[in-house]
Amino acid sequence: MGMPMSDPGAWATAMNNLGMAPMSMTGQPLMSDFDPSLGMMTGIAPMNPMMPGLGIVPPPISQDMPVVKEIIHCKSCTLFPPNPNLPPPATRERPPGCKTVFVGGLPENATEQLIVEVFEQCGEIVAIRKSKKNFCHIRFAEECTVDKALFLSGYRIRLGSSTDKKDTGRLHVDFAQARDDLYEWECRQRMLAREERHRRRIEEDLLRPPSPPPIVHYSEHECSQLGEKLKDDSLFPDAIRVLLTWVERGEVNRRNANNFYSMIQSSNSHIRRLMNEKATHEKEMEEAKEKFKNALAGILVQFEQIVSVFRAASKQKAWDHFSKAQRKNLDMWRKQAEEIRNIHNEELMGIRREEEMEMSDDDMEDASESKDSDDSGMTLSQVEALKEENDSLRCQLDAYRNEVELLKQEQGKVASVPPQHSEEEATRRQQLSFLQQALQGMQKQLLKIRDELKQREAELERSAEEKQRLESQVQSLQERGRSFPLAHTPQVRIPRLRLPDTLTYCDASIQRIISTFLHVHPFGASIEYICSYLQRLDTKISTSEVEALLARLPCTFTQQLTGVGASLEKRWKFCGFEGIKTT
């Protein structure tokens, strides 16, 4: 069966044509200076490719590169290549993770040892399942060795030098489906998926923002530190979060209630700071709005100048000197500049309208009330507010006094306690001193508010006396007018108008203006018409204020309904002379 190997490098040459370098059993290349691009091995003598344990690792085979197959001599058989002009043998679709090949066309006298001798050069064989017919299944240890085994598909095999039909055959190598291969492939895919999920989880953990620190539990030491943090403006947001968590957890009890009360009071002291910050930000926003409005006005002025240039260029003395194309461009530029100018002008007008709308009726009423207070002293509502504030401060003062008394009693009890409770005694003394300081501050504030209240009550008394004096003067004038005989009275009589108690000097001037206005409108006028006339004189006058003034003077002004149906309208008329006419 054995025969001398006429071409010992046939297998290596065939693999060399595929760009595959011969490998040892450890996977290391046997020839370090192998050059696939040259298709040959340089620097050493040819080796026997059929040496046991000689393996090859094929790279991906390029479909464009022509494959040259040569005769391969083995110890027990010879492999003859197929006709290169024939098409390549057909193969089925490769199953996932395929390590098993189907080998058909074996000689009838082929043995398992012969199959191992031919296919062990492709790689390590795990198992061979040979059938009684001329085929078998070979399972390799690696997937890459399957491609090497497919290289032998189409070869004619001959055992020794025999020409018997039972000793010859044509090999057909194809992919085979095996449950073991599919199971190993699925396990490997699950492992890769687990690794990918683990890698993504690590990346997400790196990108995830850090978690907030946990809230510490309540203790005397933490409570004292939190009280200091609440007084610091920069540490206040974190400290108030800790205080809120403690209160929600139910850490408040009878022993530490005073500590929590002092911390809550410290939190309340930040309200004024927050209001000041809000006012500062609002001021900055108003300044930014004003800056934007001024810049927009400057831009609008420049647009007006550009439009003026285009209009000057459109006049006859300059227009005649331009060409037709230049005139067309100038006309187009002028239209564009006017459109942009109009857009900016509308934007500026919208800003001004918004600023005017921000002045609501309440603001106007507040302004009128402040003006009246300057004329006639402090109003009753402000005095009532001061009294309420005085009462609340008095209640707080009483609460502080009660707390001080309780702490003094507890301090007296603690005096008889052994020295092992010194820490609690020091804490209570500290609370007592804090409450005494707060009590002194409240007393000072209360005295200040009382002085201010007395001053404003004195101003109210002076305003009441002045009001009574004015009423007495009005009554004396009315009595003096009654004493004159009818013959000595002038033709235009001034009606005796009764001034209401709350009528101020400003309201009296407005009354005189409205009386003159309605005297020249004998058929009356609507409240909107009257307000539009008054707002030309003073823009701070509101419709509600004028209507309230007219309603307070029924002897001078009366309201009538005119029109029918949808044209029904309320009009105010001057009725000051009607009493004299009837008389």
C-alpha cells in the first residue's frame, strides 16, 4: 500500500496557493519568513507537509483569486485534483457554528484509518461517524478547519496503485447540520450577549450622574451642625433638605422640640434674603429689557436713515443718473429696508404696549391711594394693618416669655440633678440665652411699632380735625348763601353740593373738571368718554376710580339709560342745577 512520495510538497503547495501558511499543533507558524504574496516559502528547504500534527489555519478565501489544485500523495492513498475548467462543487448553506462536514464518494474499501489519514491534515478531529455506505461525518475541534476540509471536495481518491473500482472514488465534502454544533454555537452566542450586556451596563454606570448622599440620622451633634449650616446662605439648600427629611421621618419629640423650633426659625429668616434676591433678579431683568429696548430703538433709527437715503436716491434729480439695472436694485433694496423697518417698529411698539399693560388697575389704585395719603395722612386700612402686626408681635412676645419661664423652671430642676447631666444643662442654657436674645429683639421691634402706631394715630387725628374745620367752613358758606335775598343773587347760581366724608382735594378737582365737561354735554356722556378726556390731563386716572367718584355724588351726577335694544347705553349727566331750577 505504501509508495514513495513523488511530490512531498503537494499539500503545502495547494495550501500555499490559497494563502495559507503551514502551522504546527500549537498554532505557531513553522516558517517565519512565509510570504503569501509570492506564493512560495523562502529561506528554508521544503518540508514534508504530511508530517503528523502539521496543521494549517486558512484565512478567508478570496473568490476572485484562482485556486490551483495539485496532486496530493499520502501514505495509503493518492488524491488527484478535479478538472480546473469544471465549475466548483455545489455546497449547502453553512449552518451557524458548523464544525461537522459530510464526506461522500469514498471508496468501498476505505477504512476509518484512511479517513483520519486524509482529513487530519485539516485539523484536530473529534469524532468520525462512518456509514456502511460510501459516506461519513467528521466533526472537527475548530470551525476554521471545516473550510480546509471543503478544499478536498472534487478530488479523486485512489488507494495505493490499485485500479479496482472498489479502491477508487470521488470525494464530495459539504457542510453538515449537527445538534452539538448548534448547541455550542448558541451557548457561545449567549455568552457574547451576556458580555455585551455587562459592557453596556458598565458604560451606563459610568455615564449615570452620581447619586445624592444619604440623609444622616438625627443626633445632638448632627443637629448642632445643621443649625450652623442653616445660617449659611451657600449651605442652606442642602441643610433644609436634611431638616425636611428629619421632620418627615418623625424625629421630633418632646426632648428635641426646642432644637427643631430654633432650626425652623432659622429657616424662616431666609425668606427676606430670598425676596431680596428675587427683587435683584427682577431689577436685572428690567434693566436687560430696557437695554434691549434702547438698542432696538437705535437700530430702528439707523433703519430710518437707510430708508431716507433710498428715498433721496429715488428723487428725480438723482434717479435719472442711474442705469436701468441700478434703478431696479435700488427699488428692491428700498422695499426690503422698509419691510424690515416696519417689522422692527412693530416689535418696539409691542414692547411698549406690554409695559403699559403691566400697569394694571390695582397698580393705579395703589398709586392713587399713596397720593391721597400724602395729602390727608395715613389711611385707616394701613392703621388696621399696623394694629394686626402689633397684635401678632404681642402674641409672639407672650410665646417667648412662656418658653423662657419653662426653661427657667427646667433649669431649676436641673440644678438638683447630679453632674452627669451637664450636657443637657449646657444645651438648655444655650437655648435659654437664644430665646432671651430673641425676646429682647421682639420687644425692641414691638416698641418701635407702637411708636409708629402712635405717630400715625396722631396724624389721623390732625386730618380729622382739618376735615371738621373744612366742613364747618362749608356749612357757614351755605348758611351765608341762604341769608342773601333772591334779588341780590347772581343769575348763575352755584348749587349747594354736599361733599362726602372721603372726598379729598384731588377728588374735588376731578369733580370740578367732570362738572364742566358734562355741562357742555347736556345729553350726557359715557364713562369711557369721560375717562378718555381725563386721561389726557392725568394718565394715572382709572375708569373704576372715576365711576366710584360719580356714584358718591348723586346730587351732582346722575346716570341714565339711553337707546333701545342693542344700542342701550349708560350715560352720566350733570344735575347740579336741577334743584335750583325746581326751586
